[in-house]
Amino acid sequence: MTVAPLLRDRIQEAAELVGRRSALRPEAAIILGTGLGGLAEEIAVDAEIPYGDIPGFPLSTVESHSGRLLLGRLGKRPVVAMQGRFHCYEGYDLQQVTFPVRVMHALGAGTLIVSNACGGMHPLWAPGDLVLLSDHINLLGDNPLVGANDDRLGPRFPDMSAPYDPELRALARRVALELGIVLREGVYVAVPGPNLETRAEYRMLRGVGADVVGMSTVPEVIVAVHEGMRVVGISIVTDQCLPDALEPADITRIIATAGRAEPHLTRLISTLVERLP
């Protein structure tokens, strides 16, 4: 009978492979979501590694997710960036979805900057707006920490009273103000997907306190907190999800909206990374 390698051993194996491709030790990790790969062009890349080359990494199957791990410098800051992420609707479990976060932490990253495209349920926000995440709601029906806990990775019961670091959120607000970028702030709710929600579901999600909705981010943030990383999250509203004025969703239009707003996100994240404490 073959015994599967422990999670910590698999993390170490993947980190060693990445370490053989680049000696750079990142201080910050960045996850680039749907339509947001343009930030990668601002990174002075030291190494570009296809996900398929890294043991334990799933493969991206979603349009606009390139599927590469980048190591380099954003300004003067050494970073590691995921050019494309994974989702449970692709058929991966949440341990697989979040495995790259653990690897990036093992490489040295103490801060996680996570971005995504989302649906906006706040009636005063518009497509193209950036939203700083203040909190989240997990409606995925699963949690990446389910199963045996390795205390060397993090505590059995990690505290989630402030998953999005208050100091980094304050820094993001100051940077946005200086750059003249409108930055909303609100609660993100994660749902399984891949279908978008019904009118009744949008009413329910808004009723439980969410401002924006998406199919990612929350598992990665949970694991980052478990690992002791500081987290900041920024969403781009790509479509309005107002139940009484709902229009059919168009993934092409959603990606195009994310692409138009991406330069603002690039400026915001680039400056934020430069000023990280």
C-alpha cells in the first residue's frame, strides 16, 4: 500500500523545484484573477515557471488564466505572482486550490495580495470600480483546513476576526487617495459556481451582508491566515448584479470590463507593494 506524502512534504518538494529555477526570495505573493494578468508585465521577471512543471500544482482551465508562476521584482520588492488561479468548479478540492499559497509562503512570502473579478451587488457601485475587501463570507460549502492539521503549518483553529489586515487596508486607502483612484470597501461572498446567481440568490446574498460576489479568494485567504500571512484583497466589479435590473451575463464582457479597469489595479498594487511595511 502506497502512503500519500504529507502536505508539508509536498509543499517542500514544490518549493525546492521553484528554488532551483530562481534564487530570488519573495517578500510578497500576488494572485492575479480573471482578466487581471496585465500586472505581470510590470514585474521584472527572474523566472517564469509553468504550473505543470511544479509538483502538486493544478493546471488552469479558465479563459484568461495563463497558468504561470512568476518570480521577480515589482519595483524594488521581490515578489512571486500567480498568473492565474484555481477554482473548485474546475473539479479541484480546496486543498488543491490553495496549495500554491502554501508554496509561496514556503518560498518566503509573508504578505498575500489577492485580486479577483466579481459581481457587484451594492446599488451605488458600477462595473469597473475597485473594491477593497474588508471581510468575507464563505458559502462554498467546504473549507481548505478540513482534515488533519499540521501544527508546523498553522493552528488547528485559526482566528478569522480580521482576515484582511487592518494596517494594509489603511495603506491601500491612502495609496488610492494619492493616486486619485476610487476605491470602494466591502464584504466579498464566495459561492461555488460556475453558473452565475439567480435573482433570488442575489437578494439572499445581499441580505446576509455581502457587497460583491465571486467564486474564488476566500479559500486562499483562509490558508494564508492559517500560515500567518498578512492579507490584502482587491476586487474589480465586472457586472452589476441587481435583482430588479438583472441582465444576462456575458463572460466576454466581464473579461473586457476587468481589462479596462486593470491599469488602475496595476497602479494601486504596484504602489502598495512598494510601500509594504
